[in-house]
Amino acid sequence: MKKNNNFTKLDEYKKKTHFNEKLGLDDRDNVILGMLQKNPAVSQDEIAKRIKLSQPSVGARIRKLQEKGVLHNISGVNFKTVNLHLAKIDVKSTDTKAIIDDFKHCPFFVNALVTSGKYNLCMFFTATSLKRLEGIVNHHLRGNERVKDMEVNIVVTTSRDFVLPMNMAYEEKMCNQDCMGSID
């Protein structure tokens, strides 16, 4: 009989992945993280009842998870529910840090990932119109001597909620270049 390699028990999965050891977590921490991921507004009292600890103990565990950097809260807008365009731009660059620095004040820049493979930088931008995204790409990336190649893709949908941490309180002067011109 052929052995099924799928993990059927959570304990087997944890042992194989070593997440708990690497992150310094125990089973109660896992429950706390799971409950907060499912519902960030869940009360500490509700968590305490579930893991059979006092509310102050739960609060201390949450603070410890935050201090370790395991638990982090990001506010933003959910791409699945708002009418925004999201561009994923893969870039082959000679200086990924400089490219990222070019966008540190851009209100349309969501995030960047330094990657391996054909492209060494994956960038995300969001805007209310495709023309605005095109303006960003044309002004900042096309013709940039540090950009050797790139591929632009527009995200059509996501399979799960996807929170975009956006600067909604930006001022026009934050962006140091007029990459939009008359584009709206």
C-alpha cells in the first residue's frame, strides 16, 4: 500500500515545519495568532476563555509576540472590496535599493520584494486608474538606466482578502517628481 504523504495531523505538520521552534511559539501562541488572524477585533477575554488563561496573561503574550516581531498589525484597504487597480511589476535591476528608494515618497507605491530569478525586484503599485499606473511605469521605470528589463502585470482578482497598506493622507508635494503630468 502506498503511503499518503499529506499531513493529516497538526502535530506532524508542526514537527516537520519547525515553525514553533524557529519562531519561539507554543500551542497557546498558535491559538492566539490564529484567532487574531481570523478576527483582528477579537477580545482578549474571548482568547483567554479559549486557551484557559487570564486576560492579563493573554495581553502579556500578545505584547511578547509583538516585541518578537511575530505579530504585526497593518491597516489598509482590502483590494477585494475596493475599486482600485493593482500592478505587479517585476524588474531586473542593477541596484534594487536605489529603485526602491525612488518610490519611498510615492503615495501609489505599496511594497517591493527583492527576489531571485530572472527578475530581482517585484514591486506593487495601486491607483484608481490604469492610466495613472501607466504614468508611474513610463516616468519612473522605462528608460531608467538601473532597469534592465521589466514585466508589468495588472492584478485582476485575489483568492483571499489582500490588504494594501496605503497612505490615504498624502499631500501632493510628497512625491518628488511629476510623473503623472496631466494623467487622471
